[in-house]
Amino acid sequence: MTTQRSAVLCTVVALGGALLAGCGNGHATGTGVVGHERAVPASAPAASPGTRLTADQAERKALIPAAKVDYERALRAAVAEVRAAKPVAAELKGTSKSPYWRTQVATSGGTDRVVHVDAVTGRAEPPRTDSDDAGDRRKLAARLAAATVTPQQAVGTATARTRGTVSAVELGDAGHGSRKPAWSVDVVSTDDWKKTTYDIDATDRKVLRMHVDRD
């Protein structure tokens, strides 16, 4: 009797597990953009208490929690400083005591400005010219005109694959001989402080490359 009852229980448990595995509403968690499904994030294994951090990882561990302002707010502050500007880049820099975002914004003609934004208060410093080179302006203007993906959409694509905090985002070229615009997004895992960089096509949000910096 005991053996027969155990077999029945095992069957019920197995069926229950199968039913649970098949449950769901059929919808992935969204990135905020209609028509794009969010992939299940690939979480990095948490570092054990005895794991030694590299110099870069230790720097990220100190700097990232000190920043109370994220990349998006920093870019908004920078854009507000330059009339008719579009966001081009933002990178978290400085120290744990004085973190700031180095942001870059540009007009449609490719005239760009660098704006430092306090990563604690969100206050923007006066903008300054980054480059007066005519060739640089033409290239940047072409990228801005061709890019249909926003930095927020590119970040959504990256963070759908890797959980973490965005420490940099920048509009550049796709590389490998291509002049197509692409966003580079750095995502830092707060589990082990490793950085994952995604290159994302700025016209269709396809992931072109992914690299994990284990240093």
C-alpha cells in the first residue's frame, strides 16, 4: 500500500511541476517600447564573500552606489543646457566622494557640447565645446540623422539581457567597415561588479556585439 501511494504522489508532483512550468501569461516583461519583447536577463553569479575584486571592479563598487542620478536624468539636464540639442553620450566618472556624468549633446548640424552633471544633485555645469573640426561635425550630424533608436531604447535592449546599472551610453559607428550608427551601452552587475558592453544598432535595436569585461 505504501509503495502504491508513493507512486501516486510522485505522479501528482511530476504533473504539478509540468503544469507550473507551462504556466504564464505569454507576455515578456516590456522595455517600454511597443513591439519588442524583453529577454530573460542573464544574471551573473554573485561573487562569494571571499572573492577578491580587481582594481576596476573595486572602482565600480565604490563609484556606482555613490551616484544618485542616473544616465537618463543626466542627459536630460545636459540637453536642457543646449538649445535644440540631442543626447550623444553619458559616462559616469569621478570618485565615490565626487561622482559626475560626463555628457555630450549635439545639434542636428553636428555642433557638440560637453556638459558635466553632478551625479548626486543632478546640477549641470555650463556647456563647453568638444570639437571644432568640420569633419567631426559632419560625421556626428550624419549619425544623429540616421539614428532612429533613442539612448533609452538602446539601454532597454541591453538591460533586458543583463541586469545591472548603466555606467555609460554613447552613439558611435557600428564598426567593421560599417558607417551605420550604433549605441554602445555599459551595464555593470552589482553582484560581481563586472561590466558588460553592448553595441546596439541605432536603427533597429539589434545587438551587434556583446563583451564582458572581467577585469
